Amino acid sequence: GDSVTQMEGPVTLSEEAFLTINCTYTATGYPSLFWYVQYPGEGLQLLLKATKADDKGSNKGFEATYRKETTSFHLEKGSVQVSDSAVYFCALGGSQGNLIFGKGTKLSVKP
Amino acid sequence: EAQVTQNPRYLITVTGKKLTVTCSQNMNHEYMSWYRQDPGLGLRQIYYSMNVEVTDKGDVPEGYKVSRKEKRNFPLILESPSPNQTSLYFCASGLRDGFGDEQFFGPGTRLTVL
């Protein structure tokens, strides 16, 4: 079945460091891909999405490109801030309208 | 303000005492869903509903019930809660355009079953 694999955390970075969180997927067809972010004590918020191959989603300095050939959707940010500390979830849109999530990657950014 | 609301936000109960967690959305979404979040397991879908009176099982439906009598509401019912249902629960809603679309999440309900 469809699945998402993302890098294990936690990830600890210093402020202004470069961030990459790897995400790969297995799916039939060409699903939409998402990154959600969960700040401490809150629900999930959509960070960015891409609906077809080679699309680049971007928001708040984060980017991810839908790579069909490598079945990947890696999240990147050039310069992280303390306020980016959160748990990041990669997800794909299932055929039933559901979301299939990775296990999440906790990011901590130190000043 | 477009939002998904859940109540209660926190709940401590005892084994076997029936409980309901309410979920409501004001965006006229057809699709609604319940997830549970557990450490190391990410989010797993419990039940979902594609429209009024249409519900279906997700990946971990055992021990849960849902109903969808109105478009805006999608309550989660635990008839006889057990300690392994201690978890963080999220309700979500979204449009459905065939192969997944953005879903909007509620703030979560932290449930502890003693």
C-alpha cells in the first residue's frame, strides 16, 4: 500500500543553519504531496504542497520539490530560525481522500 | 474564521466509561476524518467520512465509532475506552478533489484512560 518514509529525528540545528528533512514515498498513481508542521501544543498546519511532478511548493522560506523519478519530496530551508522549532510531517494524498503521514521529524533550533 | 473545533481539549477518564469527542467545521467541507497521534507512530487514521451518512474505517478503527448526521459535525465515540486508547486525537476536514487535498486540523484532544 501507499506509504511515506521520512528521516528519523530529532534534528538539532543552530540558528541560520541549512535544513533538509528527507521524505520518500511509495504510491500508485501520482498523489499530491504535503508537508505539515506541528508547533508545540498545537494541531497540524499545512506548510506547503505539490500536486504534480516537478512542482515546487514553498512557504515561509521552506521549499520542497515533487520528484517523481526518485519518489521524493525533501523539505529544505536555507536559514532556520528558533521559531521553526516544531515537528514536521511529510504526507501523501491517498485515493480515498485521506492523508498518509510519515512518522514526523522533530526539529530543534538553538540560538 | 474558518476552523475545525474539537471538544474537550483534555480528558481524563476511566476504563469502560463511554465518552464522545465532538468535532465541528465551518468550511462546508465534505470530507472529515479522525486521526490519533502516538509517539514514534506518527498520525494514523481512525475513521473518515466522505459526506453525510457516509463513513468508513481507516487504519486503526477498533474500539471507535463515528457518525455523520450533519455535514459540519463528526463526533468520535469510544463506547468502552481502554488504556491503549490513551492518545492525542485530531479531527480534520477538507475538500475532496479525487486524489487528496489540503486538510484542516483541529487543535487536538488529549485523552488519558486510566
